[in-house]
Amino acid sequence: MRPGVVPALVPALVCASVLALLGAAPGRGPVPLPAGMADTGGGRQLIVAQAPGTGATTGTVSWWDLRNGRWVRAGSAPARFGAGGLVDGATRVQGTNTTPTGLYGLPFGFGIKAAPAGTRVGYRPVRDSSWWCQDNGSRSYNRWVDPLPADCRATESEHLIDYATQYAYGLVVAFNYHRPVRGRGAGIFLHVNGKGATAGCVSVPQDAMRRILTWTDPAAKPHIAIGTEKGATAVGRY
């Protein structure tokens, strides 16, 4: 999704204990965020993107390892969300600048810059011919395409190399990815901060994005959980 240019807000202070939206049980005291979740994807790595509420455009991203049955935080960074806030991924509408809540896989990384040393996740270099198809009428809807196919309009797609700052480094979030629903949205990524809120992606500072890429281990089946502290909608797996 095309990165937004909404002026940045001061990052919100986010509770470091449990997420109501992500399935945490209240009244048990502070626990590692993943330990309070109903579903972490079944792997040994989890990224948690947490906003204080559905109308927020800032929050926190933290990333966690499961070690000997205990979730240990590997890092954290301030995050930005969609200019339209956050919305349940199952009902999201394309073009609303909202970040979809839910639990998603991370199919591959990509970037205009070379992969940071030590990157293990599959990493695709962004070239001038690289696009993300967002055309609802295309057979390649919500897919990386290189080059742009004839049935995918450039005006309805994202020319990745045009976003040198945001797509210096990124990870694809598998929202609406495996069985795409037309009109729900395409091109949701975890990427480098731009000038402000995003058009629906989650963004972090460049150094944090580099650290996340070198931390991500495909063998650990990493996922990303996107949610809020105050939300009332249950997070689903998509």
C-alpha cells in the first residue's frame, strides 16, 4: 500500500503488560505480551505491533523469541500505523488507510538496499521493474510482480522503487495474501518510517527494521500480531 504522508504524531506510551485485543487475561499482572495471547502462530518468533486504541497512528513494535517455554523480548521500537487507525482485518476495506489487526505470517523480505548482513529470511531486491499489484481486476492482485503484467494497471499498483526511504528495507505481512479477497486490501508491509502515518502498513525506524530482518529466522515460523490495548474485536489468524 502506498506509504502515507500524514504528519507524524508523538509516539504514544504503550502498556508493557498485556493486550486486551490480543487475548490477554486481565488481573494476572504483567506478563510477556505473547504469553497472554490466545494464538501466537505456533512458531518460536513473534512480532507484536501494539497501538493504544483503534484510532491511534502510533504505538510500539516489539519482537520476541520463545526460549525454553518462555517468551523473551529481543527488541522494541516506536511504530507508526495507518492514518485511518486500525481495523479488524476480516472487515477491512481497501483504500481506507487503515492497518489490519490480526495474526499474519511473514512470507519474505525485500528492499531497495541490500539485505543486512546475517539476514536469513528470503529477501527480494527491489528493481525498477518491481511492483506490488493492487489492481482488483488483475490475476496478480496482492502479489509482487516483476515486471508489471498486462492485466495489472500501473495506476492501481505500487512501483516499489519510488519509495526509497520506506522500502529501503521491508517484510511482507501476509494480510489478504493466501486467499485474496478483492477489495479488502493489498500491499501491507512492515517497513521503514516515512514522513508520518502510513497508508495501512506498520513502520519503524530504519535501524529497527535492519535489526528485525537479521533477527527473523524462517525456521522459527515467525508471525506478526497487530492489535490494540483497548480494542474490542478479537484478533483472528489470516
